Amino acid sequence: MNLDDWVKIAPLISCSAIAVSAFVAFSVFVYTRRANRRRATLDMVMRSFLDKDASQLYDNFKSLVRRDEDEADAFKLTALVNYDKQIEAERTTVIDQLNTYELVSLGIRRGVFDEKFYKLWFHRQFTTDYESVKPLIDALQKDKPSLYYEFRTLNERWMRNKHPVASPGRLRMAWWALTKKYDHLDAARRSATTK
């Protein structure tokens, strides 16, 4: 190859090098963003389990939910709509937990948290807790429709698109059948019959 041939292909080589560099840079950006999202989600999940205050808040929240569901107990979550000094501790507990769910829901929508990871881990707890406090959320939203909007929206989406393992789609079940993963098919069938 002589100098004239190199001059002719130099722009092509330059463009190719720029395109490869741009692709590599974009790939690194996407990978780093996904890794950071997973890390933020894992940190939040670990905080839920390891932080004593967060664990205590959730335990207190579930205790109030059980009281609300108990027919013999006069306590109802809907009584927490308006501030009352006598039930200030109960209201603070429930509102703090709802705020946690709202923050997680907003973080998922804005891409701060990894929805797939969080859904695999917390789907049942998240949707069950939403259903438990739905009357309170409905009452709070009468005056302020934006309150817990993200929590409601994420719950509705997750109720439409069930847990990916407990409620697999037809394609996934077909794949399991083709790959002879019969234990997965049996688990999905058992999960469907216990709902």
C-alpha cells in the first residue's frame, strides 16, 4: 500500500475509531448506570433489614395493620386521616411507612432504584401493605390527590404485571417446558392454585 491509498482510507479509519470509541463509552455509561441502580436498591433493601429503626418502624406499622384488621379492636387506620394528639404515635408510624413506600416508588419511576430487583424481593409485602392501607390512602387523597400517588401507581402496575416467578407468562412457561424445567412449571402451577 502506498501513501495515496492510506490517504484515501484515513477518513474511514478515523470515523471507525470514533464510532467504536463512542460505542464503548456508551456501553460503559449504561453498565455503570445499571450497576449504580442495583447498588442503590441493595443499599435500600439492606437498610430495611439491618437498620434497627427501620425494622422497628415496619414492625410497629404491621402491628397497627393487624389491629385495624381485628374485628374486636376499635382502632381503624382511617382514624389517622386527621391529626389527633391521642393517636399521634400511631399516625406518625403509619405516615412514616407510607412515606418510605412513596419514596421507593418515586425512586423506581425515576430510575434511581432497580425495579426488577425490588419487585423480586418485595412484591408480596409491597402489594399486601398497599391493600391494607388503601382505605387510609383513599381518605387522604380526597383532600390531596397527589399524596401517595407514586405508591398507588406502582402497586397498580405490579397488580397488572404479577411477580415474574410466581406468575410467569406463557412464553416463560413454554421455555421451561422446552428446557425440561418441570420443577419451575410445578411451582408456578401450585402458586396459581393457592391464590
